[in-house]
Amino acid sequence: MDGCFVKLTNGAQVLAASGRDGNNSMFPIAFAVVGAEDIHSWTWFVQMLKVAIGEGEGNGGWTIMSGR
């Protein structure tokens, strides 16, 4: 997971989650455009990601890593 600036006048940020498969290839999982890269936006993004991909061993037992 990581965030980056969008070159727009409104100062928006893109939050993104990507994954790696068994062949070490990267693939996108989710992204969102938010007003600011702050705790509120990241909390919302992670909660929505959990809803989308599920949680626990029955849904892959995900390991999430961040650049921070």
C-alpha cells in the first residue's frame, strides 16, 4: 500500500494497494482518490479494502505491507 500526489489543483491524493502473485508479478488490488493523505483517509481505505477482499484464513490470510 502506498499513497501519491495527483497533479491537480485540488491537492488530491491517490491511495493504492497492489499485490504479487506466485510468479512475482505485481497486480493492482484497489485504489482511491482522496482529499488528503491523512489518518482518516487511510483508515477508510483499509476498512474498504477489508470489505472488498475479506479477512482471515478463509479469504487468503492476507499480509499487508506499507511503505511507511
